[in-house]
Amino acid sequence: VHDYMIERNIRSYLFYARCSVSFPSKLPDMVSYEGRMKNKRGVIMCHSMPNFDPRPAIDTAIKMGLTPVLIGSYQNIDILNHWNPTGENYCRFVGPDAGKYYETINNSIIGIEDTYVGFSRFTIECAINGVPCIGTENAMSLQLLYPQFATQNGKSSDAIPLAFKLIN
């Protein structure tokens, strides 16, 4: 993939995000590192995909000593609650918590990308809020923005040692 194609895709996603009804006219004020550490939250994107299983990402957050927070793109909140019954769960575009999407990212110490293949807006939105993100090589936006945290074997848990260095 040529660099200009990556840049064009990122610019397209940012333009789409600006035009989206879910994109706030003003992002929340950035939470300090200390504030994020106090919150101890790892935000996990759950894209709408067949056979999606967020348990590896939830386990990754727990192994890091973080509370897993699931954010779904279009899933029913009941599905997120099924996978993460003791954590926080939000649907991105629907329901009373839809406006908390950027606030949720902003209050998290790290983002965990699922196994989505392609350019994920979640990785970009983490970067906009100053939140590092880990995940697999499948997310091209993660490879571009946080290449050292994109594992090459499909297991986001392999990025835990690097993530610990980052957040400690």
C-alpha cells in the first residue's frame, strides 16, 4: 500500500467523522495521564462482524489491571452486556449513552482494537484523544498510527509487555 493511499484513507475517515452526526462539534477536554491512570479503563472496540468474540481483548484489559469497557458500533447493548457483564458497555450511535463515546475514549488509559480488517475509525479517534491503542496487524490505521503496538500474529495480548512500558 502506497503512503499516499494510506493518507487519503485517513483523511477520508476524518472527513467522514467530521460530517457524522456522532462526531461532536467540540471534543471533550483531554484528560490528564494521571486522571486516566486513576480511571484504570481499557476501551475495546467491538465492530459488527460475524462470529466476533471480544473475550481475548477483555482478557488483555484484565491482564493489564484495567476495567474493560466495550464500545459497539451497531450491536445491541444486550450483546455487549452478555460478553462483558461486569464492565461498562456503550453503543456508539444509538441509545442514551451514544454521546459518551468520545468521553469514554478520553477517560481510558489505552484502546484495544478488535480483529477488524481495514482502516478503523476507532484507532483514529483514540489518536485524536491522545489515547494509545494496541491490536493486531489487521487494522491498517493501527499499523500507521501505532505500528509498535500492532502485533503480527493476530493476538492483541502479545502487545501487553509494550503497553505496560507505555502506561507505567
